[in-house]
Amino acid sequence: MKIVFFMLMLTFGIYPAIAQHEHHNMEGMKHDSTSHSQKDSSYTEHMHHEDMPVMTHSFSRNLPMNRNGSGTSWLPDATPMYAYMKHSGKWSYMIHGSVFLRQNWQNLNNNYIRGGKKFDAPNWFMGMAQREIGKKGLLSFHLMMSLDPLTLGNDGYPLLFQSGESYQGRPLIDRQHPHDLFSEVSVGYTHMINKDMDVFGYIGYPGEPAIGPTAFMHRISAFNNPDAPLSHHWQDATHIVFGVATVGLRYKMFKVEGSSFTGREPDEHRYDFDKPRFDSYSYRISMNPTANFALQFSQGWIKSPEQLHPSEDIKRTTASVIHSKMLNPNSHWTSSLVWGLNDAGGHHKEHSVLAESNLQLNRFATYGRYEFVQKSSEELGLDADAGDPLLADQRFSVHAITLGVSYTVYTFLHTNVNAGIQGSLYMPEKTLESIYGKTPFSAQVYIRLTPSLLMMNKHSMHH
């Protein structure tokens, strides 16, 4: 409980006051005129104070902090930032996170078949610290935590057609698993060859390997949606692995990186550190052609990811495009398009597509998510024992559309209080109507706490 109290105080008590101070300081900062190329100067200008360090990207002294995604992934440079900041001596610090208090109704129009209703609180908190080392080096530390095991329970929350991980020897089906208390404890070091080129290394226990797009909770396109994507285990589920080592090279707008990591997903004991294995590997190629776009292609060879199927390995391939555009200092439009393929060999090849977008207009936001995902009868807990042989050893296509609105009702100490409502319509194959009912519909209402938007000067606005 001491850790819980410390994280809550750190995120919503101490740092908001610091952030208010930083906000006033930032207004007086001047931008750095040493941009690394004329083409990129519009989005690599940083705000400086004569006696203060400036937080840059975690893995480059010549890229803006806005490009930070989860792990070593990239977001567009025009990505808005909701965070608390602090400078002290040679160190720069940032904390961000999110807490939802929500009532969730899954499959409410079919008497909650394979769904359910629950009041819970999905949440996560992340802290970063960095400092320059000499004239070329950059040292960074990341800590990510979640109180999900306390606020959701060990079996997570109801979410139709969701699958992945297990609890008490049974697969979690139509439920989203909770995240571990420690979701990232990592260190990274970057050496600048010149302003166009960096080499870096990253070690996490746990951490995130170089595969997939930025994880969903760090994408502003998913900012207001409390739910994990149904395609989470096809695209970005490796954002928590217990043991990862990554090396990479950036050259101008391009980055190439590779990782060795533990393929096994976290077990049901959410407070411990799982055994590191380093039995899997991946690579990722990223490109940010403009300030508004981040593209990546990646592949991972994942050894025995599921505890209940230790003999099954997966080759995961992903590609994504993320777009961010600032409309004015308080408004932005962010979107993501992600494709993921899990290949377990033979006929076990399952695709997924996700498209999501968030339009923030001052206090008001509207957002949506479309998903297509192929799930096997085993993924959905449908086998010959279910009594219908037509459901056994099959692959089913599921479509889902989520629409929601959110409004900032109050702001205090650089912290936003948002109220939101969203609904999800599921369109599975007709074969599944006997299991889920006809056109399942889910809804939820929530209150959310999150840091306010960091206000940048005009040199940080990208159009």
C-alpha cells in the first residue's frame, strides 16, 4: 500500500504544482537554433532556458520529446503531450498517466451473455528521467506502473471478444487482463554520432521490445477510450515483457532496431517479476517523413507466449501509420491505422486491422475505433465440447465499432477531470449468434483524471 500511496501522491499531488511552475517557465523559453537540417527544423526546435536542461526525445538529443512513444517506438513530432514536467540540476523529469473511474456494461442488449457489468478503474502511471552525458551522450530511465490488480481484480474487466493470457489455469476470454504492478523498469543510453545519426541501447525488466506500434495507452488516438483493443495480442501486447535488450540506429528520418526478449506473456501473479528468458527476437523499421506522421514495420519471433500452450510459437508481423495534427494550442486531431498478423504455423494465421481517431476541440473530444480481428474457436473458448461441431476448429471474423465523447469538466493543479460516455457495436459472424446473441452492444460511462495538455510555444506547433 505504500507504493500505491506514493504513486498517487506523486502523480496527482506533488507534480501538478511543479507542472504549473514549469508551464510559466516554458512561456519564457527560447527555441534552440541548432536544428539538424533545414527540412526538419520546423519540428526539432526545442525550448531552452539559459540555466536549464531541456527534455528531448529519450533516445536522441536532436529530436523533440513529443516523438517519445512506449519503449523505443516513435510517435509523430506533432503529438500533443499530457504530462507534468520538472527540471532539477542536470536532470529533466516527466510524469504522465491516466485513471478511469467507470461503469461498464458488456452485451447489455443480450442479457449480458458472455459479457457482464462492472464498476472498475483502469489506470497506469509513467515516470521518465533523463540527462545529458558529456557532449554526445544521453541517459534515460523509465518507470511504468499500474494499480490494475487492485482496481480491476486478477481476472481483469469484461470486454466482449477479447482474449489473451490466463487466470487460475483457464484462459481469459471475453475479458481484458489487468496489467502488472511494474509494467516497465528500463534504462537507455544514446550516443550521438552527429546531429543526423544516433546509436542507442535499451534494457528493460520489464520493458518493451522493438515490435509493433506505440502501445495503445500511449497513443493519443486512443487517449479517451478506457478499453484495450480487441487486436491487442495481434499488435502491441509485447509492451510488457520480463527481460528485453534492444539496440538501434537512427539516421535522419529513419530508424532500425532489433531486440532479444522474453516471449512468455506475464503470468497471473501481478506483483512479482517473472523469469527472464531472452528466447525471442524482433526487428522494427521506423520512419517519420514529416512532423505529422510516424510509420513502422516490424516482425517478431515469439517463443511460447501463452502459458497454457507452451509448445506454440508465434511469428507476429505488424505495420502502422500514426498521424497527429495540432489545430490550435488547445485542439488536435490524432489517428492510427494498425495491421497485425499472428502466424502460429499451418492454417493458424489470423489478421487484425485497427483504425482509431480522436478529435480534441478545446474541452470537448469525440473519438472512435473500428476493429477487424480473426479469432479461432480456441481463442473464443469454442470447441467440440460446446455441443456444436460447426464451432470447433474454426476461424471467426469479428468487426467492432466504438464511438464516444468526452468533456473536460474541471481543471485543477494542471490536472483534467473528464466525463465521458461511449458505446460499442459488435458484428460477429452469424454462426456466433447462438453464443453472443444478435449484434451485441456495450456501453460505459466514466470519469477520468489525467495531466493537462503541456502548452508549447509556436515553434512546437506543427501544421
